[in-house]
Amino acid sequence: MFQKYQQLMPVVGISQPGGTYHLIELACPAEIPLRDVEPGQFVEISVPGRKFMLRRPISICDIDEQKNHLLLLVDAVGEGTRLITQVKSGDSLDILFPLGKGFSLPSSSKASPLLVGGGVGIAPMLYLARSIYRHSGEKPKVLLGAKNAAYLKGIADRFSEFSQLYLCTDDGTLGKKGFVTDHEIWQQKHSHVYVCGPKPMMKSVAHKVAGGDACVEFSLENMMACGLGACLCCVEQTVTGNRCVCTEGPVFKLEELTWLKQQ
């Protein structure tokens, strides 16, 4: 069980890599080291101002252990996230973290993992790729998809140092044209498959890998409010009953989910 912190963190950088995406870099106090945070965990951000009571859940995109900085990818799609992305360097955000259960890393350096991120689901794949590379010394394969180049290139460039990168866009403006499930990389064999993105995309991946022997994990993006398992709005039906995504996930193994039984 991870110790949770509520911390006012100063914004040390904010940029817009493309589309409605914003990268927000936060400085975490030295007495709260980030090295034990798992890839796939998330934070809850208090929306600036007094209009919104509920926090917004945001995946941890990356961690700079030397600086003890936290990087978040925020998609400004609603009023709450738009207010969050209007902060400037020197402002502070109220952060509750680290939350949830993250991805499990391959135990063998000979593993052949594939990381698949779609849309804002790209976010947790950055720190996961970095962690796998640091753990094994091998660059994992990373497949990223978005609707067009504007939503992909600025964030995809950050993966090149520690991953083998494959890209696709709905309109073909960057990488292969089509969905992530259309990419030829699926013809290769993978020991592990890690996925985050819109639920229809993840369900398509689930059916694509069904019957194989890879260890497959999905990071769910169910609607969340409290992040602590109290409000029950993020519940997901699993083979063992309804489970809170915010506390028992957001990462679940394929065999825990009921997606393959659904039509």
C-alpha cells in the first residue's frame, strides 16, 4: 500500500505539444521522493478556483527522479481541465498522489513487451517505457495512436530515447493510417502487452490478443471523482464482481475483465 500525499506543488513548466494536450511539470518536495511511484498510477488535481468541488484524475506521464519532478499530460476537454491547463509557471496545483495500482514490469531482461497508447492514453506509456528500459536495458516497442499528427508528434518525440517507436493516425498525417489494431506490429510475438486508451480501442486490443500467451494489462480510464474508492462512480464489472478502478486499478489483467465475454 502506497502512502498518499496531498501536496501543493509549484508549476515549473507548461507547454502545449499539440491539439488540446498540455504538459504540466510540477516540482515535488525533496522529502517526498518519487522513485517508488509505479508506472500507471495517477494523481487527483484540485481544479483552481472555487467552482468545482471534485478533483480531476490525471495519469502520471513521467517522472524526473533527479529533479524530483512530476510530468502530467492533461487534455483540456472540459471546463475543469481547461482551468487546470491555464496555470502558469510559478502557480501551484493541489495534488493528491500516488493513487491506484500500476503496471507490473517484466521480470526478465529477455522479455519482448509492447506498449500501446491511444489518445490521451499515451500518457502512462511514457513512464512505463522509461521504467522498462531502465530495468532491462532494452528498448521496448511502443505503438502510439491519435486522430492526427497534431495530437501525436509533440509527445511522441519524448519516447525516442528509450523505446522503439511506431506511430499511426486516423487520417494518416503521421505514421501508418488507421487504428492501432491495424498496425503490422501485431504480426510479431510479444511477451507482455500494456494498453491504455479509449475503452473501444482497448476492447479491440483485448479481442486481438485473446488466446495468446502474452501477459496483457489494461489501464482503464473510467470516470472517477474521489480517487479513494468512496464515491463508486468508477466501478468496473470484472470476473470477480464489481471493482473500484481508482483503488483496485486502474490497471487490470485481461483475465480479470469481462470484455471477451461481451458481444
